[in-house]
Amino acid sequence: MCVGAAPHKVGKASAIATSAMEFKLTKTVVIVGALVSGLAGCVGDAPQFVNPPAPDAAVELDERGLVRQQFEDNVVPLLTGYCAACHGEGGTGGGFMGGSDMYKTVLEWPNLISLRVPSASSLLSKGAHAGPAWQVDQKEIVRAWVQEESNLAPELEDTLETDPIIPVSGENSIDLSDVGLPGATITFRMEPLSSGMYLSRMSLNAGSQGIHIVHPTFVPWEGDSPAPDPVDRFSNVDIYAAALASESVGGGTLILVNTSSSAPISIRFTVAEEADAGQVILAGCEDVPSFTANAQPMLAQYCTSCHGGSDNGATNATDMTQLLDLSPTAQEAACGQILSRVNLLDSINSSIFLAAEPQSSLGHSFKLPDNATFLGFRDALTIWIAAEQAAISGN
Ligand code: HEC
Ligand code: HEC
């Protein structure tokens, strides 16, 4: 336990101390600090962590110098030729070419260069505006440089986090092989909001192995700075998906606010592991009688005509085949199926409500006829949801 990749990481971090990567640097240093203090028994080795081996740093500095040279030789002439009129110091379009060191200004300008997701760099993606779009060959030159910068950026090896993807309007899939779950994905639908994203139908999909995840946090990226969902709505999510099966994640919906709808997003976990059903405790309903008294009549009135089995699409999306059977076992099963469509931390944004709400942006073949009916429906189910919330918080 006294050895590890840490000395290498320190070498990397100190060699690439450009401010554009300050957050990573800080992060790495913090982790190293934790390693050192966490390894009190390895005191003799500690100086290794603090003083990186010089040769490694020298190599890194060389690579960094070459990439900077690539910027100066290939990118600067393009910027000067096509963009400088409006993007110099104090320019009308924002002075990302200004400052005493243009290279530094470009790297630090918000969202201009993304080292985590090069194609999300606005320097590449801006397109025609008051200024011109890049020609195809020019864009290739700029892209090649951004890619080289990205290759030099350190991996965030210390967190259990996927690579970011740039979500598209519609269906999206985040690959979980980065967190050690090959073949597994989290899929969701994204609808852009004026200052955020609305994610729905979120589903954890296992590959050929059963998987267990705990506490997924969605992390939008602003340039190279992570801005984790501050509400952290899925902090109580602890789910298991059997091999080749899919499970709804925390009620299936998530609204990310104060972020661009084109921001890349990644997902962090506190646990992501292969597992068998027997190893994880599956959460069920705590208050089935409250479900039967408050939620069942509403769902039976408005929803089972499609979700009770007659419409396969509806039943696969949300299964209510047990709902009309009032025996305790059937009610327990029905309750568990509806619970998987409820977000206990943010219940009004549960897909069970958004699907039926007349004004919601979630596409669904059926909407309750008016707002009053919807509120009556939601209030009734909320009595049961409050009972589930109280049960998990131990009240
Ligand atoms: C004729 C003036 C003009 C020229 C030339 C010009 N731009 Fe712009 N640019 C603007 C203006 C005005 C804005 C701010 C409004 C907007 O975002 O469209 C802007 C904004 C931008 C932004 C967003 C900056 C930010 O702070 O978010 C990027 C990126 C950008 N331009 C890239 C370029 C590139 C690359 C070139 C050269 C190929 C270029 N521009 C040439 C006028 C110009
Ligand atoms: C007219 C048929 C019909 C009725 C009635 C109906 N649904 Fe659906 N529902 C569907 C279909 C079809 C799907 C799957 C495809 C889709 O989402 O449009 C679905 C999907 C869903 C989903 C999954 C959406 C997601 O994002 O994962 C939820 C939740 C849902 N319905 C809730 C309800 C509720 C609550 C009611 C009663 C208020 C209801 N549905 C009534 C047809 C119906």
C-alpha cells in the first residue's frame, strides 16, 4: 500500500501548471495529501509524493512546449487572420486573443477550450456569427491542437466517474465501462430548457453481468470545470440491475438548472460494481396500506387502461399489471413498481406525475384532462409518497 501511481501524478500535475487546469491541479494535490496522511504507516515514503522525480517533469515540459509551439505556428496565424478584428484586447466579441500571453488567455477563456471534451470547445463549434465560421481545413488545424492539449490533461483517475458526453436532444447513452462496468449504460432522454436540461426515462442497463450502483451524481461541465448537480437528487439511489435488464434510476427524471443545454455531462458514483442479486438489498415499499388507500384508486381510474397489460408499450414503460388485484402480495408488487417511478427527494418531478401533467414537457400518450384533476391525482399519491419518505428517513 506504500506504492502507487501517485508520484507520477504529482509529476504530471506540477509540469502542467497552467491556470486553465487549476481545478485539476488542486484536486490532484488534495488527493495526494489524503494519500500521504492516510498512509501514516508509510512515513518513510512520503517525500516521494511531495517531490516528483525530475526527469518525468522534464519530459512533460517538453511535450507541453511542443504543443504550445503547435498553437503558435498553426493556430495563431488563423486567429490573427480571421478573428483578431473583434477578439483582440477589449474587442467587441470578447477579448480572448488579448492579454500579455495570448496562449494563456485562450486556454483560460470560459468555455473556449474544453480539454475534457475537445469538440465542446466554442473556439471550434461557434460557427458563423458576426464573425466567420472556420473553413473545414482551418477547423481541422484548430481541432488538432485542442486534441493535443487534451491529450496532455491528466486523467481523473481518482474518481469513479464516466467520460463526459455532449447530450443531444432526444435519446442519449452514457457508457459505464469507464467505471469498470463494460457493456452497461445509463440511458436517458434530454429535452433542452432555456437554462438547463430536462432528463427523463433515465434507465440503468446492465450488460452480461448484474450491476449495482449507489448515488449517481450528474455533473454538467462548464468548459473544464465540473458543476455537479447541486440538488444531488439521486443521493439516495441504490439500485441493482440483473444481467441484461434495465431499471429506472431514481424515478427516471432529473432537471439540471443553470447550465447550458449543450454542456457535456458525466456521471459520478460512490459505488459502481458488478454484483449478483443476492449481494444487494432491493428497496421495496415501506407503507403498502397507504399505497392501496391513496394511490391505487387514482392509478386504477386513470392509468391501468393502458398500463394494466393491454398496451405493451405502456406496460413495459411502467408496469401496473398487479394494481387492480387487491391482495396484499399483489399490492406490494404494484407499489414497488410505482415506487420505481417516484423520486423520493424531489417527488413533484417524478415521472409518474410529469407523464400525466397537462402542461409538462414530457411526451406521453395520455394527459389528465385539466390542472385541477392533475392536482387531485398528485395530492392523493403524495400522501402515500410522504409515508414512504417518512419511513426511509426513520420518522
Ligand atoms: C466582425 C467581428 C467578429 C469576427 C471577425 C469574429 N467574431 Fe467571434 N464574436 C463576435 C461577436 C460580436 C461575438 C459576441 C456575440 C456572439 O456570441 O455571437 C463573438 C463571439 C464569439 C465567441 C463566443 C465568445 C464567448 O466569450 O463566449 C467565439 C467562440 C467566437 N466569437 C469565435 C470566433 C472565431 C473563432 C473567429 C474567427 C474565425 C471570430 N469569432 C471572428 C464578433 C466577431
Ligand atoms: C392511452 C394510454 C395511456 C394511458 C391512459 C396512460 N399511459 Fe402512461 N404510457 C403510455 C405509453 C404508450 C407509454 C410508453 C411510451 C411513452 O412514454 O409514450 C407510457 C409511459 C408512461 C411512463 C414512463 C415514462 C418515462 O419517462 O419513463 C409513465 C411514468 C407513465 N406512462 C405514467 C402514466 C400515468 C401516471 C398514467 C395515469 C395518470 C398513465 N401513464 C396513463 C400510455 C398511457
